[in-house]
Amino acid sequence: MIRFILAGLRQRKLRAGLTATAILLGVAMVTGTLVLTSQITRAFDEIFQSANQGVDVRVTPHIDFEGRFGSIPTLPESFVAKVKGIEGVAAAAPEIAALGSPVINGEYVQATGAPSFVFALEPPPFQATTLASGRYPQASGEVAVNQGLADSRGVGIGSRMGIATPKGVRPVTITGLVTFANISSIGGATITIAPIADVQRWYQMEGKINSIAVSAKPGVSPTELARSLAAGLPRTVDVATGQQDAAKQAKRTTDAINNFLRPALLAFGFIALFVGAFIIFNTFSITVAQRLRELGLLRTIGASRRQVMWSVVGEALVIGLVAGIVGLAAGYGFAWLLVKVFDAFLPGGIPVAAAQLSPGIALIALVVGVGVTVVAALIPAFRASRVPPIAALREGAEIPPSRISRFTPIIAGVLAAAGVALIVSGLTSDGDATDRLLIMALGSFLVFAAIGALSRFAVPFLARVIGWPLERLPGASGGLARRNATRNPARTAATAAALMIGIGLVAFVAVFAQGLKASFTDAIDNTLRGDLIVTGRSFTPIPAGTVTATASTPGVRDVVAAVTDRAKVDGAGKAIVYGLDPGAAERSLGLEWVQGSSALLGQLNSGTAVVESQYAKSGNLAVGDVIYAASSTGKRSQFRVTGIYKDPDIFNQGFIVGQLPFQRVFAARDPIFLVATIDPGRDPVAVKDAVARSLKPYPIAQVRTNAEYRDEISKQVDSILYLLYVLLAMSVVISLFGIVNTLVLSITERIREIGMLRAIGLTRSQLRRMVRYESVITSGIGGVIGIVLGVALAWVFCLGLADQGIVFRVPWLQLVVFFVVSIAAGVLAAVLPARRAARLDPLDALHYE
Amino acid sequence: MSTNGDGIAVHAEGLGRRYGEGEAAIDALADVTVSFPKGQFAAVMGPSGSGKSTLLHCLAGLDRPTSGEVTIDGTALSGLSDRDLTVLRRTAIGFIFQSFNLLPMLTARENVELPLRIAGRLDSARVDATLADVALGDRATHRPAELSGGQQQRVAIARALVSHPTVIFADEPTGNLDSTSGHEILNLLRRAVDEGGRTVVMVTHDPRAAVVADRVLMLSDGRVVMDRPGMTADEIYDAVRTLDSP
């Protein structure tokens, strides 16, 4: 049996190769993702472990949950003396880590998404960086910066620059250049090291620090020291060994990256695999149908049904194995490619350890490759086993139709209904977001599968519509192509289905993104009635000084500063709390009120709160209830609910209180954004420029008009959208292989017909055209069904998410582009098969056995 | 209708077809010179391996001879590109195979129209007339799967006739048919020659089919060993028997 399988594969090398490629690409994506995330995890482990080399134990303040964005909790500096007094401590040093960007030649240095750190200098053995040149700062006003910053901005020892702190830009001089664990720059992040007194002054942390690094006396292990410190220090601090602390920090960093990256990339990998599986199923179905005589022959010479079935499964196994092995290698290539992409978009890139051949990943690649291929081939293999021996002798023998094939439409209908039900339940349930997403994804999958099964009924109609312009062209190729496509609607539908999945997902994403963009822009237009918006770059908080700077600019009438923090509310979970100036808020905000009016905003300083409707629903809060809230530092307060508003986009996931009560409980002082209204009759752009000048001491702040801000958000959604398109494109490419495969197979099937056509006068180019048109009709069908399905699915999702503010908008132009892409895919897929068909010698073709 | 003066539909001059090289070379055809005048029904016979099918393929332009020349209605095939050859097959040559003549997903009518459509010159009236000639008017909308073997071959003949070709080549047209259907087919071909003025060159191994022809050629080992007009069935049987026994 094995020899039979291998001989068969050798004979059909091209088909086997195309089939293997379909799975291979999916395996590569999955493998590449796992390799990349492992590289990232290991890199950060190395970084943090080596950074913590001199630190045996670290003492940090105890927090219940993460406070406001960017804030790092503090310890009193006096704890350092306390620590030094504990048995076993050799040395202890205060540590401060803050965020502050360098300002070079008046220009603010902030790479996309990468933070800019400011560290207090620590005495050896604690200093985590390695001095590359110069010396560490000693006097006030001196700093050391990372090599990457020096290289990319052309500064060096002796250069003067600024540090953007909450109180403005501070001038400093560079005295040394450092590297961090042998890496000069991590994704564009910058490091500035300054004397601790300077750092405390800049960040208003006099007498406060963020953590304490401790080294142990010889003979004392870090674990023992940690235990003594924990015993000797109050409950307000956490004590961990250097290794534990490094592991925790590494995990936090890699989680932030990988928890987003891994599921996203894997999702696309799985989509690619699903499409590949589909192609395997289709290909094997066709070849079984073509090899009826051969399979019948096997049975006549005594092979059992099971042996015939295993011969097909065996073929799938070999193909899957090859796909797994090559896919594994390709996966490493894919990971390498991704690293290069990151390098291109983030200066310095993301740190990655060298790629390792991990047996775990190799095993996954093989299991996935073999598993998907074999499972996909099971049904065709089963059908092969049902070929009767008589098929060897008879022309035109057929596989007896399976008993369940009659019920296919009913089963498909049930699946579709189940899928829609799952989607709806996922949208309306209150559960955890990831669970809901999974349920909806499963539901969508069922709907796709059901529509795919039913699509064969649409083939004749769609083939006629899409083929209509082709048939009008002179020559018989168009008509022949359409009839060829309609000959076996099930097979055409199955081939088209692979493309349907890819294009359908693309269409879904496009419509959904359009709705997302529209909801954001609508929200900006309606809620923020102001004319100017001031934000920090990369959504970091802006210094409080910007409020007065903006308000005092001539032409500005009102400024609403949105200061936010996080609170834990009894019985309602975590919330975002917005502290607004009541008067300005009442005048400048246009909230959509479910209960109440903007007058309530004016009364917020009396200790009341207005709650966002989604949060009110999930937390069971109504007007008249009292919110008992605790901040991240433990301070508690209560607010009476006087109104409920609807705003899923901006003041969302929580409630608004007045500035004064806010400041009593929450530590955050720096607003996330400012909304400014201008005096009537003034030119917005002129006032915007004036505000920009006033904000010069705060380079982190950017001012834009409403319209400019809207466009910027639109563009950001677009860039994510294009990234998704690129990832989905992989599925489209794979489905191309499916079409090529099917075409090659059906040409083999029709060799005698092709010979006859050539004999009665069809030229080679007419034949090529016929193949091309057939391919275009097939891919066109896949595109049309995919687009309709994608839009319909997006409609369901948008409907369910309507109260989150997502609207349903159809990007018509993009849909047309997608259809054109599907046609182009058909043309591309036809190149190889058309050439093969045209190369046939009519005589050989006529006598093909 | 002849378009050149000397009324020769197909002429082969010194035709040779060699397979392989050197010592392993086989001459399927060796130095065959033969002429088929217009309006003649010729049968080509011979045992298997005699080269009769090879001769037909070379004459029809489906195979290129290794030596010699084929001329159809005055046009030499050797000088033609593949494209020109193909066009010639549309307009000047009709071909009938033993089996698998028709496209299964087209109706009988659509199958007959095919050569005209390929040329971009559909003439419905002519199609109707041709279908009537082969007495298939009532089955024109049926697909091949719904037609008997004899009816399918009639469709094939109609298709071969529809472009009014200079010559019709038939490769064992009755090979897969029972005797009644076979007779029908041969009668149709005969009528195409007598009433339609066509030229037919038919390869067959069946003496009962060959007797319908005006002239019978016998091939053996790639050469023409007999070429006689107006043979009776018995004469043909004797000739075949002589050839079959060495």
C-alpha cells in the first residue's frame, strides 16, 4: 500500500505540490507566530534578568490594581534607612523610574509607541545600564542618555538638550552614553539617567521614590533576605527577589506585546489553515472522482474498502507531513520577515532573541500540518472506499451518492440558523469580552460553512451573470467557459468557496472598520462641541500647566480638562473616573442624555456623578444610587448618581464627577485631553496657532481643530485596516492555489474534449481564453458571495454593537475593489492551467487513456 | 465546389512518419503518395499497426509528417503555423471520431454550432439545414447523454458538415455502433458525397463499412499495398484476409 501511495504521488507531483502549498502557508503563519512571540519573550527575559543582576531584592509599594495611565506609585524615601538597618542587608539604594521625553533642538523626541524613561542614577552594584562612553552624571543638570538616542539624533557627550517634565522643559547636558543589557535601543525607547535629586524635583517627588534596590551580605541568599525584609517592613510594601522582580517585569512587558500580537497573528494563521483545509477537501474530492477506474481496479484485485480508504488517507498524510516540515522552515522565514517589518516601522525594532529550533514548535507544526490535511481528506477518502469494483471496467461509472447528500440543504440551513443564533447571543450577552468574541467567531464560522454548502445552488445563476459580458465577446470561449463552470456546480462552488472565505472576511473587516470610523467621527462631532482639542502624543497625559496656558490664550473662551483615573466601585467593578470642571463642562460638552441634562454637569462639585449608560447597565446603577468608590491608593469616597448619559466612545466605561471631589480622592492631576471652545467670530485656525504658541513649553501637548482630529483618528483606523488587509491577503493567496489546483485537475479530466476542440478548430489562444474565463467566473462567484456574506455579517455585528456606538456604513468603493481583486485572482490563477491546456497536442489529447 | 482547377481535395506526396531514432526507429508511414479527388468517398483499411490512422492524422493536419507534403485544396500544410493550421481545420476540414465526439454539457444543436461559433460566424439557417439533413431536428435540444450512440454520431456528422468543408475525415465512425446505427451513419456519409458534393476519407477495419466507399486503399507496414475503385464486399474480405495472414 505504501509503495502504491508513493508511486501515485510521484506521478502527480504538480498536484501534490500545489495541494501541499495550500496547507504549508497556513502552517508557516502559525509557526512563525509562535517563533516570533517566543523570541520576544526570551529577549525580554534576558534583558530584565541582566538588568537586575546586581539587585538581590527589590522593595516596591503595594498596590491593589494599576492606577491611572502612566502613574507609578511611590514610597517615602525614609524607607531606605529602614531597609539598611535590617539584618543581612549589604547596601540599599533608592530608585525612581519616570516618563520624560528628551527635547533636542526644540524638537520633541517620541518614537511611536515607545516610552521615554527617566531614571534616577543608582550607585553600583545597582545601576542597570552599562556605560559605553563618558561618565555618569554627578552634578545637577547632568544626564546620561542611551546610545540609540545619541546615534539617531546626532547628539553626544557635551551636547545640551531638554527633558520634558510636568513642569516644563528642563535644560540638561549629556555627560555619558549608556547601553541597556547590550542593546542600545529598544524599539526607539529612550533612557535618560539623572541624579536622584534632579529627578525628584522635576516630578514633584521630593522625599518620595518608586522602589528600593537591596543587595545581600555575602552568605545571605536573596530568598532569605527577602524574607527578613518582608518581616521587618510594614504591609504597605512588597518584597521580591531580584529574579522574581525581573520575571514579573519581563512578563508584564511581554504580556502587553504578546497578548495582542499572538492571538491576532494566530487568528490569521488559522484562517489560512481553514482555507487550506478546504482546498485539500476539494482537491481530494476531485481526484477521487477522476481515479474511479484506478480505485475500482484496486477493489477487483482484492483490496478491501478500508485499504482503499487508507490509501487516500495515506496520501494526505504524506502531503501533510511535507507541508508540516516545509511549513516549519517557512515559519522561521515568516518570523524573520516580521522582525524586519518591525524594524522598519519602529526604529530599533522590538528586541528578539535568536530564533531557536524548539522541539515544541516543530511538533506543533507537524501536528497541525498532518492533522489539518488528514482531517480534510477524510470524507473524500471515505467516498473512495465506496467505489465498486465494476468501475474498473465501465466507462462513466459514478460513485453512488452518499445517503446524507439529500439532506445537505436542510443541514446547511440548520447550521446557518445556529450560527446566527450564536452570533446574536454573543453580541447581547454580558460575559467576558474574549468569551463573547469566541462565541461570535464560532457562529460566523458556522454561517460561512453553511453558505459554502448552499452556494452550489447559486452557481448557475451567478455564472450566467458574471459570464454574460464574456459570452458577448466574439468566439466560443465565453460560452464554453460558462458551461464548463456550470457543469458541476458543487465543484465550482467548492473551489469558489476558498476565495469566498478570504474576500468575505476582508469585506467584513472593511464594513466594520467603516462603522468604527463613523462612530468615532460622529462622537467627536457631537460630544466634543468644542473647536479645539489638545492631546498628548500617544495618548499620554499632558502637564496640568497646559490648562492655564490654553485658557489664557486670546480667543479661547472655555477649556474643559479631562483628568482621568481608575476606581474600584463596590458592586460594579472597575471604572474610569473623569474629573471635569463643572462650569466649563456644562458649556462645552454635548452629551447624549438618557436621564437628565447638561445642567447636572454644572452641579458636579457638590459630590454628584453622572454615569455612562453601558456602565450603569453592567453595574446596576440608577439615578439616586450612591457610588462607593476606592482609588488605587486606597482612598475612598462616595458620589450620588444624578444622571445617565450615553457615550460609548469618549467618556466611556465609567462616570463623571466634579474636579474638586475628584482631587480629594484620586492622585491624577494631568489631563488626558483638553477641549477648548473659541470666542464666536474668531478664526479657528488662527486661534489654534495661538494656542500652539502658548503650549510651546509643553512639547508633549498637541493642539488640533476638531476637523483635524477627526481626520487623524480616521487615518489611524485606516492604517490598522490596511494591516488587517495584508494579513487577510494571505488567505486570498492560498485560495488562489485552490483555484489553480481545481483548474489543472479539470483540464486533466477533460483532455479528450480539449483535444476534440483543438481538432475542430479552437486555436491555442482561444483555448487559453476559455480556461481563463472559466477561472474568472469561478473566482467571481467566490467574490460575489464573499462580499455579500461579509457585508451581511458586518450588519449583524453592527446591529448588536449599536449601543456601543458602532454604526453600519457600507464602503461601496472598497467593495468594488474587492470584486475586482477576485476577478484579478481568477485571471492570475488561470495562467498556469491555461498554458498547460494550450500545450496539449490535439492528437495525444484525443487518445489520452 | 472546387476552388482550384484540378479538383483534388487532398494530396499526399512522399509522406513519411517516423517514430524514434536510429536503430529503434519505426516508420508508421513510409513514402505514401496518394490523391483524393473532390466528390469521392474513399475507405482506408489495413491491420493494426498498418499506419492507416497515422495517415489520416497526417492528412488532417493533426500530426506533422517527418517527410513529404500534404496539400489540402491547393494549400500545403507544411508551411502553415499552428494557428493557420487550426483555422484550416475550422473551415476546410471536418473530423469525425470513433467516440467522445461531443461536448457533454452542450445540446445537440450547440454541438453542431461549435465550429461556426469558434470562427465567430454563426449562421442559424445553415445549422437548421444541416440538422435536417441528418434527421435530428426533433432531438436538437437534447444533451449527448440523452441520445443513443447512433444519434450522437449523427450530431457529429452534422458538426463536421456544418462548415461545408473541403474534406471530411472519419476515424472508425461505426466502430462503437451496432449494425443498424452503423448503416445509418454510412448512408449519411454517402449522401453527403452524392448529394452534397463532399469528399470523405474514412478509416475502417470493417469490410462492410468499406463497401459503401467508391475506392478502397489498403495499407500494410506504412505503405499503400492496394488501391482499387468499386470493390465488392467479397473482394474486400479476400484482400483483408490476405493481408492479415503473412
